[in-house]
Amino acid sequence: MSRAALGCAVAFAALAVLVTTGATARADAALSAAAVDAARAHPGPTRLAQLVEAVTQPVWVYLLGLAGVVAVWRRGRRRHARAALLAGALAALASPALKAAFGRERPALDAGFTTAGGGSFPSGHALASATVVLVAVLLLVPPRWRRAALALGVLELAVVAVDRVWVGAHWPSDVLAGFLLAGVVVAAVARPVLRPGRSEGDGDRPSAPDAPGPGVRG
């Protein structure tokens, strides 16, 4: 496991312990209550947040990522495409499993701003968005576009983070857990592809056979 994956895993485990023992309860409750009160007082931004919730549903986010995987596969970078696909699959499977295991209730469903259901920890929206952003930046986007992709990705993740708390679908710690879990998955899966000494396309497209030398006939 890479240092990045290990660091995210330790941070996720520590956060899970804090959530389970109630150590984050006061901060989570205060931030969530403030966000939901703001949502009640500002219907315009709340309607926008509900739109964000709809378009960033994990199924749509993963499908967008899958389109990127297909594009990279068709360009011959198949090791990158396989790693990206594996990261998405692991994240999609981990979300419902962990929600069921922790069984944490959502903060403010009674406010009526969200259609979210099931467990709260970790945030599936945050996990899906962070996984696809990291996969895109590390594995799918050409190097010359990575800075722009990272900037757009960070903006999207900030919007998703605010949205999940604003509509009362998640506690702030749920969102952080989703981001950390995405870091674990993507860093672990991407390491073999990105390790030093391996070229961008190494192991992807097979090389063309050597041309016959002078005087060599078929």
C-alpha cells in the first residue's frame, strides 16, 4: 500500500472511531443545525442544492467516470482504464456495505430538503465524486490537462461537501469520511500504474513488430 493510501486509511479509521464513540457529535450537530437553518431561510440556494443532489447522484457520477474509462481504453491505455474501473467498482461496493455496518442515522431528513435514504456514514455522494475526480486526475486525463482537471475537481468536491450538509442529508464527518475512503481506494489501485520508472503507456498497447532488416525477405 502506498503512503497516500495508508495515510488516508489511518485517517478514515480514526474518524470512524471518533464517530462511533460520539466524539464528533457536538461539532457535527452544530454545523448541521446551522446549515439546515440556513437552508430554511434561503429557499433559492436550497433549490440549487437539491439540483446538485440530483445531478451528483453516485450512479450518474460513476457513469461519467465510466465514459472516461471507455475513452482511455480506446486510446490504448488499458492498464490505466482497468485501474480506474477497479477503483470505481470498489468505491461503489464499499459505500452501501459501510453504511449498513455503521448504521448511522442521517441528520435532518425531517426538514424535507433531501430524498436521501439508508445509512449516513460515509457519504456516498462524497465518495463517488472524490473517486471519479481522483481517477480522472491520476489515471485518465492527459498530463497537460491535469492542473485544470484538478482545479475543476476541487471545486466540484467543495460544492458536493456543502450540498450534503446544507440539505441535511449528511453530517460533516460523513462527507470527510467519503473523501478519505476515496483516497484509500484510488491511491491503492493507482500505485502499480503510476510507480516510478513506468512510462505513461507501459504495458498498454502492444508494440508493433520489428520491421525486417535489409536483405530479409518475408
